[in-house]
Amino acid sequence: MAESYALREGAFGRAVVLELRDDLVAHAHAETQFAFWLGGGRALAHLASEVVEYSEHVALGTNSYESHDARLLDKAQPAMFLVFYISKPWLDERRAASGRPFFFPTPRVPINAALRQACWRVLDIILSPHQDQSVRLEREVEDLIRTAIDATLAPVNQEGMRPRTPLLDHRLRAAIAYMREHMADPIAVEDVAGKVGLSRAHFFSLFRDQLNTTPQVFWSAVRVEEVVRRLVLREEPLTSVALELGFSSPGNFSRFFREHMGVSPSRFRRVAAVSESHPITGVS
């Protein structure tokens, strides 16, 4: 399975180095995500009908809640990634301050010399033993995300661009609120659709057209978001977190988290704790 080598947190969100040893299921994140392949085994990602193969020249950019997976093309060796989870409030602040878009119009991000150098600079900070680099890290991450988005704008014509998320349909907003309130309950997607007055087909269409995901993937992302919040707090036993979020066993909880985040919940908690005092989480 995947293991996390290093993690740095900041106002921007999280930057993580992952060693991926197994596939990730179709999943989504509340954050905007940028994934840069560092080496090792080859891998690709599916986003709706698009296939993005990671390489020295192509990275992956996904916007908030967009469904994607990760498939290893060579299971004989792990794939190494530098992954950024960029928080919406941080992006909104930069968008408002600069007037520039902070949105990936296409998931395929071409890696030019400037973007490659920006990634290496951030990687150096993540792996640095010095802890007084938060200001530099914020600046470098902002430069990296800006460079990555600029790289997607030039080669993409208007027809190839994904629409920005519109003002969500009021029924979709009601469904999302209901999902958040009942994330631990065994409720079928059809029942949620019925609660907001939609047929199953219309319900799926709204999620696809407005969030580029499915109701099931979105609901799982909501659960992952809550799990991460609780793990970072480091106050509850993992068994309690699993049971309170509706998992039938700690094993099912651990498997769910691995399949969506690429690391076990116990390892993630340890990484988050150690990153506050030392960025290296331990190589195994």
C-alpha cells in the first residue's frame, strides 16, 4: 500500500510526499489537488472520460470534489508523488487579491521548466530539517499553483475547458447539507434524492454537471474530510472514529481511508503529529 514519507501543513493546506504501492479508488477531496509524479513506477488517473498518464511532462490538477482515481501501470515498483491539497479559503483569498483564476480548466497539467523548478523548490522545503520556513513555503506554494494553472491555460481552447462551478442548484445544496448531517448513517443515495424532490437520474445529473463527480464519491469525500479533521485533532482512538462515522469495523475504516488517501489512518495521524516538530515522517 501507499506510505507517506513527508508532510508539511500551512495556511494553504497540506503538501505530502507519497509512495504509492496500490491503486486508489475513484475519490474526491474538498481541496483543490495538484499531483506531481516524482519517479518510480508509472501511473495514470481517470477523470470522467479523460485519462491522464503521469510523466516527466504531465501532472494532474483536480478542482474541489472532482472525481478521480489512481492506477499503477507497474505493480512491481511504487510510484512517488508530490501532492498538494489546497484549501478553498486560501484559494479564494488569492483569487480575490489578484483577480486571477485559481481553477484548473483541464486535469492535464503540462510541466514546463518553471513548473518543474517550482515543484523542486517546494520539495526542498518539505524535506528540510528547518522549521522556520512557513513564510517561504506559503510563497513557493502560491507560485507553484499559479504556475501550474497558467500552464493549463495556454494549450487549452475554450471547447476543451471544464466550466467553473456555477451557483449550485438549491436542491443540490440541500442534498449536500443532508449528506453532511447524516454522513455516518446507512442511507441510500436514492433516499437522499427523494428527500430533495429529485429522481435518481436527475440527482446524478446534477452532481455530474455541477461538481464533476457522483453522489457516492462526494459522500465518501465528506466522510474523508471529517476523518482527516478528527485525525489531526489526535484526541480520539481510531476505533471510536471508525464507529462514530458508521464503519462496521476498524478494518473497514482503515481500508476505506487507504483507498481514498493512499495511507493508513494511523500513519496519517503519526505524520500529522510529527510534521509539527520535524517534517520527515520516517522511511519504511
